[in-house]
Amino acid sequence: MSNHTIEFVSFRLKENACAEAFLQESEKVTAWCSALPGFVNRRMSVDGKGGWIDHVEWESAEQAQAATAAFAKTPEIGPFMAMIDPASVDLRHLSLKASVG
């Protein structure tokens, strides 16, 4: 198994945020991420109660941490972040131990 790192971010949207508009902005985030060194893939999921998960796979912990640091300084990400309730954000970096597919 590789030493890939999963960036796992759980959050909720602000009450006035439109999920369709959020997903459009999310596509811009995916394009931004995919241009960074070590990017593997990204998935966005939502449950029936409005809880979201942003699941990004990186080749290494260092690349994941560099992306996280750069993310906060990237103006294009602003509209995406403006729709997220900042108090609900939980970001973690995890070591990938098993994968199928």
C-alpha cells in the first residue's frame, strides 16, 4: 500500500447557501487541486441532513499539508468557502491504509 494521505473535511453549508451553486464552485476547487503536485482524486459527499464530506487523496502527507496551506491563500477559493459554515469545519489528514478500485 502506498503512503497516500486523505484530506478529510466535514462541514455544513450556511443556511442561505444553494447546494447547486456550491457544487459549481466545488468544480473550480477540484480544478485547482488537480493542478497541484501529488493530487490523486477528490470526492464530495452529502448526507440527508446537510452534512458534507470533502475527501481528497494526495500522494503524501507533505503534499496534503502544502495544499491546505495554499488553499487558504487562494482568492479563487473564496466563493466556495463563503458558502461553508466555518464553525462546522473539521479538517483531518489521515494515512490511507486500504483501498479497493
